[in-house]
Amino acid sequence: MSRIGKKPVNILEKVKVTQKDNNIEVTGPKGTLNLNVVGGIKVDINGNEIQVKRDDDSKKNRALHGLYRSLISNMVTGVNDGFTKKLELVGIGYRAELKGKNLVMMLGFSHPTVFNPPPDISLDVPNPNTVIVSGISKDLVGLVASKIRSFRLPEPYKGKGIKYENEVVRRKAGKTAAK
């Protein structure tokens, strides 16, 4: 039995969970999320708890058991609290700003890099070297943050680039002068 899969998911006060066939819909103060559950996994909603169960012990169902429990838990948390990722721009002249909904970044290229976020994601730039990605879907927030980071990955010599807030960039020693 999956240790994560057998834990029940607690439904918070302001969150409403409905199930139609294999589709789970979670509604809360921040929005609505949907999840389609594949065959072999069953979801039982009892009062203020959600229990995820599997039909048999096949390898596929064992793999999906904990996954679906985590996805449902993230949906409940997302519609109630939301998720955020903070990115930092490190380097001389590296900066970001919002123009309308688009994120415009100067990353040392000859041209500015423009990123248009998906509709469910909100971007905030509290200062020119910080970008905050927020939304209700944990996987979409992580995907957008990863996409923004991919425009200029942190390099190991000076640490320049876009990095996550708590990311530690392993630094290398530069070459020494010949004697």
C-alpha cells in the first residue's frame, strides 16, 4: 500500500469537491480546477475527507495511487491558498518589468526577452531583479517559472542568470594566470 496514497485529503471549509464519473472538480475562493482520473483508481468523498483507492495491486495502479492523492491534495490547497514561485535575476544590467500582462526582461542579449504568461498565471515584479509567479495550479506555476528561468540559466562562474529564490548555484573556480 502506498504510504502517501492511503492518507486521506482533508477538504477545507471554503472548498467544494464534486465528482462526476471519473472527473473531479474542486472549487474554492480562488477558482476551479478539474482532474480526470484514469481507470483503476477510485476516489471516495466522505464528508470533509477524500480517500483515494485502487482496484488491484497491478504495477500501473500502484504507481498512480500516490500520484492522484498528491494531485487532489494540491488542487484543494491551490483553490484555497494558491501557489507562488519567486525568481531572482542576478547579473549587471539584468532586470525585468511588466508591460501590460507581458513580462519584459533584459538578460544581456541585444534585444529584450518578452514572455506572455498563460491566462491562469499572474506575474508580479516588486523590484527590477525579482519576479513572482503565482496561480492556483501547482504544476502550471512550476512550468511557467521553469520557462522563465530557461531564458538565461544561472552559470557556474559568476552566478549570472535567472535562479529560484532558494537555489544554490555551485560555483567553479576560474582559470588562473600562467606563471
